[in-house]
Amino acid sequence: MVGVKLDLEDLEADKKRNFEERLAFIDLYVEWLKKTPNKVWSRQHKEFIDAIAVSGKEE
């Protein structure tokens, strides 16, 4: 990796920011789950899981 210069401070800052963004997303998602009827979010999860299963079979 000639010519590649890594700034460990930048990498650590990116890592921290990514972690904080994930936590913020989890908070938003939990709030959505709390206010959304079970029938709605369970249907969406089923569609998501089914889509993953189908794409896995294509590989």
C-alpha cells in the first residue's frame, strides 16, 4: 500500500460517529415499533425476510 496514508485519529472519529449513528437509528426504530401496530410491522418484517430468502437462493 504505497502512498496510502492513514490518520488513526480520523479513523477513530469515523468509528465513533458510525457507532453513534447506529444507536440513533436503533432509538428511532424502537420508537417506530412502539407506535406501529403489530400487524403492520410484522408484515413488513415477513416481506423483508422473504426477500432475503429469495435473494439467497439466487446466489
